[in-house]
Amino acid sequence: MNKRAEDPAKSAAEARREAATAALHQDSSNLLISMNVPIVMFGSDMRLRCFTPMAEKALNLIPGDIGRPISDLNPKIGLINLEELIAEVIGNGITKELDLQAPAGNCYSLRISPYRTHGNEVGGAVMVFIDIADRKLAEDKLRSLVSELESFPHTISHDLRAPLRALQGLAEALGEDYRERFDDTGRDYLTRIIGAARKMDRLILDLLAYSRLGQSEQNMRPVSLDDAAREALSRFDDDIRDRGAEISLTRPLGQVMGNHSMLVTILANLIGNAIKFMAPGVTPKVLIRALKTDGRIRLCVEDNGIGIDPDHHQRIFRIFKRLHGAERYPGTGTGLAIVRKGMESMGGMAGVESQTGNGSCFWLELPAPEKTAWIP
């Protein structure tokens, strides 16, 4: 009696479970059909289990491909090592991401993820293809734009310098051949023309040097900071002698991973500024020293100059940004911009510590070679 009473209830429960399971399968099928993205699923047996209509269109898959091994589908998907990637995802349960171009010509960002069952077991792999044609087109346009921008300063500098050199040459020739025919005002004007032409030429050359930074990969190798500092200082022998500047080096400065020529240029900019930006009547005193911490070396160029207000510590590293007029402190406003961009091109950093009226400490930081002797 009880057994007969339980059978209808059991049958009804089973029927509900079967209906729920059927509904779930139907929902899953509808979900796949509704996905507007190419999706392909492989089982743990490395055979194709299902795919979305978008995958059928994008990868030229057909219903007859269901159940075929991955090796048969390589030509349609366009990945030579597809079988190896799927096996690795299924074996390790780790998602893989890469870009590829399908045989049909479409560009995709491919994400291969493990497919997990209710027991959290890896039952296969799911491949999701995201169309990146627009991104690729934007990247190509960006590369073209960058290439044009990189060549722009060189073209402009060449086109500007040609007439500028002609102007400067004619003004100098005019001064040599006809100076005596000018009165004092005329000679003053001529001197100003020549000076302005030379300044403009220097400005163009500095802009060209700045634009070239970072365009090519730096040849990085262990560089002696002592050698770089010595070479940079040699450029200012006349200024040091004329101004009675006191230069001190705390040796050894050590070695860094960098580019020798770039470091010499950077140090020359800092040393030149340290000598130049002095209050009237003050003897320049410059100290060059280095500190090593956590595998990196910080080189400091300290001076007793006019100092810099903390509000301007970042501004001074921007190209053409000057805090003082060229009449008082000559220059083009590119030196510190070259310092920072040059350091960044070598994977380093540059900064300043300063207060108005208390001198400045400009610092450069680069990694030290893995094996180098250091004497504190």
C-alpha cells in the first residue's frame, strides 16, 4: 500500500527534475545562440563540443565539426599550437590570452579559459574571440602619427635652420664689410640680429636633441659615474676658471646601468646650471656625490645658488619653462627637460630638492650593475 503510494510521488519528483534539467539545457542552448561573440567549447577529450553562431560565421565552423578533434580544426582557427594551448589550459586550469588573425582575415583577442563542472572539475576549455579590428586600426593610425611626430622636429629644424644660417651669415658679412659705415645705433642693431640668430639656432638644436630622446633604444651597459662626471666637467674648464668655481667630487661615485654619452649630456646640463644660477658676487660651489640604496645609485649635484621654490620643482623639468629671464640667466629652457627625458629613456629618474635662496640638489637615480664593487 505504502509502496504504491510512494511511486506516483517519486515519479512526479523525477519528472520535475527532468523538466528542470531540460529547461536548463534549453536555457544554455539559447544563451549560446544569443551570444553575439564567437565562442568555442572543447571537452577534456580535446574534441569540439559546441560553438556560437558567431563562431560559425567567423571561423567557418559547421555543425558537422562537432565531435572532431582539435587537430582537425587548426586550419579554421588559425593557431598552429592550438592543441598545445588547450591541453595546457585543461591541465593547469590557467587562462591564456593572446592576439591572433584568423584565416578569414579577422583580428581577435583570444581568451582560453578552463570550463568547470558543478564539482569544480576542469571538464574542458572555452575559447572566446573578441574582435579587435577597430583597435588594430587605431593602433596602426597611432603608430603612423607617432612616426610623423618623430620626424616632424627634424624636418622643421632643417627647414628653419637653412634660412636662419643664411640670415646669420649675411649679418656677419654685413658687419665685417660695412660696420664702419654704420653709426652706433646701426652697429647695435646688427649685433642684436647676430645674437638673436645664434640664440634661435641654439634653440632649434636643443629642440632637435630633445625630440630625439627616446626614439631609439638606449645601449645600456655598466657606466662609470666618475668618468662621466670628469668628461662633463671638462666642458666647463673656462667657466670654472673665469668664475673661480669650487668643484668637489666625492669619489668613487660608483657605476650604474646606463648610456655613457647620455649621462655625460645630463651631467653637463646640471653642472652648467649649478655654475650659472648664482646670485651676483657669489662664488659657485658645486659638490658631486653618490649614494647607494637597494641596488640603485643616486647621484647628487649640489650647489650654493639661488635655489628654487618648491612650487616650481616639477615645472622646471618641462621644455621651455623658465623661472628667470634670458637677460639675467642665458639659456633656451630645454636643459632640465633633456635631463628628465634622458633619464626616463634609460629607465631612471631625476628630481630636485631645493628652497629659494638655499641652493639646490639635483639628483639622478639609476640601477647599479648586479655585480659591482662599492666603496661608501
